Amino acid sequence: MPSPPRSSATNGPSLTEVVEAQLGDPRNPDSVLSFAYSQQIDESEQFPELAVRWLYDRQLCRHFVPQELGGAFHSFEELAELIRVLSRRDLTTSIAFSTLFWSFLTWMDGTEEQKKWLADYILRQHGAMCLAYSEKDHGADLLAGATIAEPTPGGFMVTGEKWPINRATISGLCFLLATTDRSAGPRGLSLFMVDKGKLDPRRYHNLPKILTHGLRGSDVSGIAFDKCSIPADSLLGGTGLGLETALKGFQVTRTLCAAFSLGAGDTALRTTLEFAQQRTLYNELVVELPHASSVLSDAFLDLLICDCVTISGLRAFHAVPGQISVWSAVVKYFVPTTIEAMIQNLSVVMGARYYMRNEHEWGTFQRVLRDAAIISVFDGSTVVNLHALLLQFRNLARRSSTDSVQEATLRQIYHLQHPLAPFKSQNLSLASRHGNAAMNGLPLTLKYLRSLNGIDNVEQSELDEILAIGERLAHEISAFHAALSETKFEHGHRQSPAAFRTARTYCGLHAAACCLHMWAWNHADSSNFISGGKWLLPALKRLFEVYLGITDIEFPGTATEVIAEELRNCHNENRMFSLRACRLG
Amino acid sequence: MKTPNNSAAIQDWLMTSLSSLLSVPREQLDPDAPFSKYALDSLDAVTLVMEIEEELGLELPPTLLWDYPTVNDCVSYLLATSQALETANADDS
């Protein structure tokens, strides 16, 4: 058996670098996850069986399984590295493999026996799973589900249909949400880990593959049960605990979903840059044309901003798990929507080729554009996440005191070299009692920066500008919280469009705070592009413009050229467009 | 706010708070009706617990209203909690 990759928790190469080295250059058709393979499964609408098997054979499934159960899960940040590497090559494969995310439902709420069984199922049987929550007539309204699990002497009898479900057909395990008590409201739902191999095949069947706009090779189908008996030991957590476990599970998966978008965004930018460096128009390389250059640099900035939001969101699981109801909603709204817009913006540089399925690098651009467009929809749509945030607004405003945030907390979330505490799922909560450390901790980070008396690799004038815009951001956050505290208690699903716009603004403020924190707590670690901070003011300017409508932020003109140069360097040196800028295969 | 210390006072306080938060006239609130009757879904119920926490200065389970889905159910829980707190405080002093 091949030895599994080393973890970045050790002093070896990062997981990104190890897996990248194994997979090689995706432009090489001989690579197992090449763009040619991606094109082939997309055009033939075939499930990426070979690639998924390769990932299991290389034991990459270990990164989803806790160490105490024989796996190699260290942190959500590291797990996201793996997802990002796969996603930059082929989203269909990455999303099919990553239904392993749902194992966290069992790691969180399963019995010791259930955990051991699932670990064995994944590590030795190379089993896969699906999440059967949605129903055709009820969408995201889980409580309205019509699937029933009636208690029987030996377990439960299930009747109902789940649709659309990723990997409903090509998986052996089904995490099923069903009603066990119609009169118990939110306590009427229970969650089951159903081993399809133990079911009477006459009492359930899989529904046909759904033809989709993107992810065409995916097994998006469904599953129907007809008085199907499931054993008592398939119940997870206890009768009536299904909705609570499901919502906490979404906190995990919604944050991890950002890694799909980051991988897709990397490839969209890389293939566009490659094209722009080769294409000549008006006797000039496209990459040298000011408009194209600006679009490319802005896309790079978008990726860096999204990286700040995602990495801090993933590290927050280990530092402030009780706040994740807020962080996960921000990440799941902000990152997919930002990267979808970024890819759309890049299409202008690609010209007509953005639309072609068999041109420039195996038609990768149009495939990424189609495949990534669903990330903001699954596992909780944009509207669902903004709604989850606006429900918490009064609570967040009340708990916006800066006193509750400790420097150690900010260091753990933002300082990339800082070791992470083990994840304790029991500390996840459906609502945050301590607000949001990204927002509430900004004054502390500004105080820290002011205390430094200068920074080696940053000119004093630039530091002054960063501090000035940081103060402005802190003021905006404070005013935002003050306005929220005056709002009414919101409930139901008929909130105004203005309330959703406010939630969107909240996400923009959170993202801006994350960028500033990320630079502040890492600037001293090296003398690379990220620590130099030239990207920070342009990133904040972009967020202020898009989310706050503030357009008077200025930054030194040299910053634009420094960003464009770093983009070219990352591309030429085959490094990821990210904070860590890991070497690629 | 200090936690009211008897059943009638807690019910009175909770009915007044809910009337204001849900914009439902107090006389239309039925203390034995499930909260879902007032268009309060599962996540709204979690949010409402945060409001009650703030008013009472108590830390409550976010799923309190899932487990105690009517005003009177909730009153029973809050009464038991406030009495337990008083006992604990008395023991401490």
C-alpha cells in the first residue's frame, strides 16, 4: 500500500505540495487528473471512476478520518488544501470524492461503534457516501420533508424519496434525514447512517441520473424508499436530534465548500493568463493590454481576499468553534459568489474562446465556468446563508464588544504558523454567544500594529495608510453594529431585500477585516509578497467599493505593478495563486 | 434583567416579550400553542433564545424552544433553571 502523504502539521512539505507532486501537471494528458481527462468525463457524462479510485488507492481518504480512528485528519485548513488541489484539476472528481465530508456527521454525533465502523468503511473498504436531505417538493425546507421513518421493533421503516442527491447511486452509504415524529416540530427529524448493503433491494431504488449544466460526469440522482426497514443502530445521535446534527454538519461542509471555489478560481485565472501571454492582438500580447492586465490582477486579488476569508474560517473551527454559525455562513456566501463573478470577469480576456469546449487547454475555461456555478447553490444557497446571518444580526450587534476578543484568539485564527488546537465538535453551536472575532477583534489588531514602531519590510508611509484605512474599517464596523442594534427581531422567510443587502454588507466587512488581520499577524514571518503588504490596500479598496460603496480609497500606483508582477511570478514559477503560494505539480 | 422567580411572573414576562418580538398582540398569544403557530421556524426559535438570554442574563440551550415548544413549556424550564441558580447562589454564599 502506498504511504499516505505527510501532513503539513509536521515539518515536511505541505499536503498541497505532496499531492501536487503525485498528480503532476494537469496539462499532461497522462496525469490521472488531467484537463484532458476532465474534458473526457464531461463530454461523455461519465462518472470519474478511475480518478476517484486512484484517490482512494493513494489513501487520500485518510484526511477525512480522525487520527484516533486510524485516519490523518489534522485540521480543516489542511483538509481544504487537498480539496483545492483536486478542484483545480477537475471539479466533478473533487466533488464526487468529497462526499466524504459527510463522515463528519458521524465523527460529531455517532457512537464509538458507529465511528469505528465508518472508519473501516472508508479506510479499508474505500466506501463512499451521499447526503439524502433534499426532496423534490421541499428544497431547502428540511422540516417540510415528507420522508417518514416509523419506529418498528427492530429499527425503523422508511418511506419517501430524496432528490437531487449527489452520489445517490454510486455510493454504499446514505446519510438520511427523515421524520420520526410529525408532531415534534424541529425535534421530529432524525438522522440515519444507512448502509445500503443491508437493505432489502426490493424496498428501495435509485432514481435516474439528472442531466446538469456543469459537473456533467457527476452522479446527481436520487433515492426512493418504500416501507424499507433500516436497523436501529443506523440512528445517529438519537431520535429527534437530526435537525440539530444536520445544521452543525452544514457548518463544516459550507466552510469546506470554499475550497472547491478556490481551486476552480485558480484554474480559471491560470488558463486565462496562459492564453493572454500567448495571444497577440494589435501587435501586442493581450497580457500587456491595460484592460486585460487589470482584469487579471483583480482576479488575483479576488483569490487572495477569498483565501483570507476561507483560511481564517477554517482555522476558526479550532479557535472559536462556538462562532462558526456566523463564520460558515459568511464563507459560504462570500467565496463562491466572489469567485463566480471573478471567472465571469475573466471571460472577457478569453474572448470567444471562453465559450468553446475543445479549444485552449481542452476547453478548461468554459468547463470551470459551468462547474463552479453550482457551488453557491449546494449545501445551503446564497439566500440561505444570508438569511442565516440576518437572523443573528441583533445578537451579533449586542455581542460586538471588543473586550471579549483575546490576542491569542486572533493569533490562532490568523497567524498561519501558529499551531491549531484540536477541533472539538461538541463546542459547535447553532448561534454565536461571542459574536464574531473577525469583526470584534479589529481594534486589537490595529492596536498591535500601532505598537510596533515600524515594520521592516513596509515603508512608514504605507503603514500609516494601512492604519488609516484600518481605522476607517473599524469605524464602519462599529456604525454597522450600532445600526443593527436598532433593528427589529427578524423571523420567518419574508425579510425585505434590504435585509439581504445588509447581510451582504456584513460579509464584505468581515472579508475586509480578515484581510487586515491576515497581513497583520503574518507580516513578520518572511519577506515574501504577502508579508510585504502591497496587496492589502488594493484588496481593501476593492472590498470598500463593492460592499460599502466607498470609492475614495487610494493606494500607491506602484502597488498595481507589484501585484501584476507577483501574478506573473506565481504563474512562471508554477505556484498556486494563494497566500501560501505552494509549488504546484 | 433579573429572572422572575415564580411561574406567573415568568409567564407574564415571556408573553410580553414575545408579543413585542413577534409583533403579535398579547391577547392573541396562546401559552399552550406551539411557537410555530406564530410563523416561528426552527432557526427563528434559536434566534429567539438569544433574545431571551439577553433579557434574562442567563445562558440557555440554543434549542430550548425546540424542546419546550410552547410558552408554558418554556416557563416550566425557566422556573426550574432560575430556582436551581438561586439554590446554587445560596450554597455559594
